[in-house]
Amino acid sequence: MTKEVYVFEVQDLSYRYPGQVNGLKNVNCCIPEGKRTVIMGQNGAGKSTLLWTLTGVLRPHQGRVLFQEKPLDYSKPGLTYLRSRVGLVMQNPDTQVFCPTVYQDVAYGPTNSGLLKHEIEDRVKWALQAVGASHLVERPVPFLSFGEKQKVALAGVLAMRPSVILLDEPASGLDAAGVESLFSELDRLHSQGVTLVMTTHDIDLAWSWADYFIIMDRGTTVWEGDFSELSQDPHLLFEFGLKPPVVTVVHESLLKIGFIPPSLPRPRHIRDLISALETEPPSKKVREWIASRP
Amino acid sequence: MLDDYAWNNALRRWHPLERLSITAGGMLVTLISHRPAVAFSVFLVFSALIVGAARVKLKDFLYMLSWPVAFLAIGIIAIVISYNPGIPCVLSVETFGLTWGITWEGVQTAHQLSARVLSMVSAMYFLCLTTPIVELTSALKTLRMPDIISDIMYIMYRGIYLLSETVEQTVRAQTLRLGYSDWKRSCSSFGYLVTFAWVDAIHRSRENTTAMLVRGLNCTLPDLAISTKLSPARLLLVCFVSAAAIVIAGMV
């Protein structure tokens, strides 16, 4: 049995904002390497604050963060190394995309990493292609739409080739097509070995995507575990002020009225439920219902 | 921090005109008297009011005071140190045929200037730390200040906060992409920061104007009613004390 490797370990972490506002209180959690982790919670639960402490932007008042099994080094070389390995896509791309053109913005990180000119050009080309924004390369940044800025912000982080990408509410402000496009890019990155960590309060999105869950409430972690553990009792989410995903509610309702057999595995996405319904032989109740229709 | 204290200080229940009167009285005392001791006393009085009466934390007040004091220190150096061949100095050094030295006149000027600056700064901090900007502009309007001036004051005040928020978030984003990892990159990143902050400020101001227009802006910003009641007794007491202080300062 392989031992779980954690890219981040948070031990008894506390952070207080100026004015004595508690951001984090005795947080303990681990982020597994190579998995898609989601940090969930209501607004004000401390999700973004946790991400900021993982990148070394906020220094905790108590506790520590281990990165690759070593405590975070807050010296300049230490933070430079951390930020070359860990990228953060902020919630608001308006302040993350700040250079005059898209090319300059995506090239910003690789330039600061000390790469040669041709290497920078290759990285920019690759990063924009990865997010489907190659056509924006010469566009001035102020003329980008919100969704385009989101893609450019992600490309800017990707261009540094981090092994871990933290995303703060990446789906906020995007339409359904934008969300699908973004997450297909993220899944492609994940298949290449990148560890992804996302914060969200959208349970449906998290349910359909994440391998590992960390649930936060009022500045502290209240639950963490694999999807397989959470899927056994999704109603656990009620205890933390969250609602179970729509797909499990529909699944349980159909199960209750006998429309689907108990042998059907818990679906992650509504389309999994639909395709299971289409492929499973109809139950007796369904056959009776179909027969009763004119 | 400034805004937090303005809304949550111990003198919050006082009418803004009362606080404005105290501030104006203190500033007039400083202007009329030429004695550094008087100005320094005004500084001590306002510091006591800020920390004792308004209950602003001493640590926070000293931090806020450190910025103007730093600017003052830089200015004082230029005043205290003179260069002139052959002038009598308290302390001097001669290089390249010039005498660089600290003169007694320079020390006296610096002494008077620093006392006055500290006094005025503490008076303004008293007003800023105890009075939210919306109440201050409403109070100024009741004193018949032209609407355009109070509106510009409010918009500039708000603009500073928006700009500092943009700058803070952009610096974070730059830092996360190693933008300040050495001197050369810091200079380049600072250039991007200034350009971006400027452009963003223009965009935001246009958006603000649109937001105000669609909600029926009609030449001036609406005047918000002041929630605190004016206490005539307290206002009279403040005016009497200020007047007495001004007279004494003029005589001393």
C-alpha cells in the first residue's frame, strides 16, 4: 500500500487580520500530491486566507505550513523557490493581469524566473495554447472580457510551470461554457501531474470535480477526506452549513421511489445519472409507469 | 485603520461640528503663537485627546504619526545643516573649501517648525480619527462650504482607498510571480504597477460616474443626515476654551 504523499501540510495554523479579526483558527489539514483538492465552505470561512498562507503572502501568527515535508522558508530565496513551484490564480483577474498586452503579462513570470528570450516565447505560446487563448496574444489587456482575463491570468501562472496550482473561486463570473472550458483545461493539466487546489462554495461543481475535500467553517477545518468517504454520507454537509449536491438529492429521490436500483453507484454529475438510467435495465416500477402512459 | 477608528471611536456620539471646533481652535492657537512650547503643548493636548478621550490605541497612533514625522525629519535635516564659508556653527566640518555645519539659527528654526508641524498634524489626526468623511462633509456643508469642494473631498478620499486596494492586490500578484525578487525586477514591476494603477483608476472613476448617474445623480452628491445630535452646551464650552486658548496664545 503506497503511503499518501502530501504537497502541503498545515499544522495548527492561526492567522489574525489587523483589527483582531480571526482569519484562521487552529487549522489542520493536508493537501495530497497529484490530486484535485477542493477547499469548501461558506463565505467568510477562511478559504482564501488559507490559500494566501500556503503561498507565504500571509505569515501565520501560530502554527506552521509544510511544503514538501519542510517548513515554509519565509526568507527571500525560500519564498522565491516556493513561488516558482506553487502558482496562485486569484479570484479577481482584474488585478492579476496588469501588463499592457497579453503577451507581456504571460511572459512576466518566466522573465522574472531568468529564462532566455526563446524559452520565454515558447512558454508563452504553450501557456496560451493550454488555456485556449492563443488568439489573444497581441490584445491589449484593458480590452479583454472578464472570461478572457481569467484565462490570461491562468496562462500567466501556467507559464511558470508550477507543480501546484491554487485557484481561488475560479468559476465565479464565468458562464457555463466558460466553466466547462476552464475545467477541461484544468483536467488536462491534472493528467500531466499538476496538483490542483481550488476554493469554492459551489458544492455541485466541487462534487463533480474533486478527488479530495477540505471543508472549512468559521476559520477552521471541520472535515477532510476523499470523495469516496464523503459520497457515503453527503448529508454530512448539512452539519457544516452546506447543502448536498443536486445530483445526490435527485439520485436519492429516484432511489426512494424505486425508479433506479440500489446497485447504481452514486453519480458525480447529472450526466452520469442520465447515462446510468439509459444503460441500466428499467426497474419494475419504471416499466409499469411506461406501460401506463397513453 | 483610519476609517475603522473614525467609525468606532469613543467620541463617535459627539456632533462633527464640536470636533471641528476643537480642531480649528487648536490650529488657530498654533498659528497665532510663535512659541514652540505652545505648539508642543497643543500637540500633547491633542495626543491626549486621541489616546485618552477617543480611545485610539497608542501603538496605532504612534504608527500613524511615524509617517509625517519621517517626512519632517528629512525636512529638518535640510534646515539644520547649512553650508557657507566662515559662518559660526555649533558643529561644523570643512570640505572642498566649504563649511558644512549646524547653526544655532538652524536649530531654532527646526525646533519651531517641528513643534508647529507636530501640533497641526495631531490636530488633523484628531479630526480624521474621530470623524467619518461623510459626516465631515455634511458638517462642512452646514457651514456653507461650497458643495463642489466637499464633493471633491469625498470622492478623493474614496479614490485613495480604491487605489490602495488596487495597488495592494497588484503587488501581491506581482510578488507571486517573482516580480520583486531583485532590484532590477522590482524597478520593472514598479513601472507596471504605476501604469496599471493609473489606468485602473481612470476606469473605476468612469464606472463610478456611470453608477451615480444611473441612480439619479444631479450635479452634487446627496447630503447624508448627521446621526449625532449637537449639544449646545458642549459646543459653547469648546468654543469658550478654544477662544481662551487663542487669547492666551496671542498674549504669551
